[in-house]
Amino acid sequence: MKFNSSKIIKKILFIIPPKVHLLDIIGPAHIFYEAKEYKADIELHFVTISNDIEINSSAGLHFTKLNPFHKFQLSEEDFVFVPGIEFSLISNDQFRLTNKPFFEWLKDQYSNGANICSICTGTFLVASSGILNGKTCTTHWKYFSEFNKKYPEIELIKNRLFVVEERLYSSAGVTSGIDLALYILETEFGSKLAADVAKEVVIYFRRSESDPQLSIFLQYKNHLDTRIHDAQDYMIKHIDYSFVLQDIADKVFMSPRNLTRLFKKATGITIGNYIEKLRVDRAIQLLAEGNKVDYVSDQCGLKSTNQLRNLLKKHKDILPKDAKSLL
């Protein structure tokens, strides 16, 4: 089964600059590799920002047999991923001057309709091309002040895993590049493929083919509070149990009152509503797989099928047609 009905092959270019951070490039690249294994119409290309065909990463691992950037002319179907590199290069004026042809090429590809994605300090490289001027983005938390000083004309969004505006995607770095890659798969190829790929790489990303919204994993984890992430992970992993607020608070070594306050501040949603959305999301997936209602209610940590039906009625605006028949 092909996921792109138009049969247009999307080119996914991974830029490999000198001193590249490995996970910034390998994480998203592997997500798209798995998508190819599921027959998505994707081509992967690994590209230098110069004529060098061999590049040394920040960890010492070498990339070789790379293609120079100027071999590619992209369109609106295509994506360019610009990863983070050692900050000593980013702050080096000679590095930016030497690679000016790459920055001009990047600007041209954006003008042609291509989608530009940055990971971690790769946002600095994208900003050097000028295409972020007047727009919003994010980058690694460690370099917020440096970015603001260097690019005051760009609005930096803090405490976000990734930011999307007008075909410009930026992420905070490291594993957030994987979150961004999954988000792009979801928007370009549908939630079913994104869920299959996430399952393949053992990432909790519960999405059904008929679910019309962003996965709850992405929608409410777009913050950087580690304690709240831990609380969310606990709820996700134990959604088939009838846990209470005290159980979650004990797990993250917080008082229930403090947890409630910080959870709402970080996510914009209450813990109770978050748990409900987790259970509805889980129920939709299980029902779509043809499971019986009593099994679904048990797997969602609910005491009865009536409790499940009442929960689904409360959220009937997001239910697929086959689930609505149970109301």
C-alpha cells in the first residue's frame, strides 16, 4: 500500500555539516527510514554544505559518500533537515562566510516551496539564511540568550519542543527531532503510518487511522518540565489501572497540590482532563481494532462498560463514526 496517492516522491534531505550532533541527524533519519519500510513514497539523501564528501561528526564518527547541496532543486513536496552542530562553529564568522553559498541555496529552496526543518542549534544555521526573519522558532534551551542577541528580528519561543510556522519547523534538540519527524509523518502521510513507525521504534505514540487530532503525546508534551513528563509517562503506562492523584504524585516525589498546579502550568490542561483524553484515545484505538466493549473498558482503567460509554459521550465530538455507534 502506498501512502502518497499522487505517487510523488518526497525528497527528505539531511544536511551533514562539520561537527554535526549525531542524534540530531540519526534520530529523524531513522524515523523516515522506517516510513520507507512501510512503503511511504520517500527518498532519503545525505548532503554536505560544501563540496566535501566526508564529514567528521562532533562525536568523531565520519560520514562519507555524501552529496553536495547544489545538486538538489526542491519543491513543496520536499523537506530539508538542518541538525545542530558544535556551537564554536556557529559563533565563528568565518564559518558562516565560507558557507554563504549553502545559506543562499537554502533560501532559494524555501522560496521554491520546500519545507525547512531545524534540530537543536541547527536553528542558528537556518537563521543565517534569513528565512526566519519576522517569524517564530525555537532552539536548544542552553542557547536562548545567544540566539536572542544574534537574531533580535526572530521571535524565539521558549519551553517548546518544536515550533511550526509557514513551512519552517524548528525543534529544541536531541529527541525532539524525533517528535518533529513523527509529527511531519502524521501531517503528510496520516496518523496510521505515524503510529506504525512509532511502534516500530518503540516510542509511545498511540494514534488510530481515524483520529482527527494530534496525538495526545505530542499535543500535551510540548513543554520541557521533566517532572511533568515523568507524571505523564506514568499515566500513559498505567492507563489500564484505576490510579488516583496520590499515586502519580508519589511517583514524581511531589505533593498532589503542587503536581496539580505545575501540571496545568506546563500543559495548559488539568490532570483529570488529560487522563480522560488518554482513555478516550486508547478506547478509540482498541475499538477500531475490533475489540469488545468490556475488554476496552478494562484496558482503559474503567470499572464498567457504562463508564466507558459515558466517557465517550462526553467526548463525542472527536469520535470516529464507528465508535459513535456505541453511544
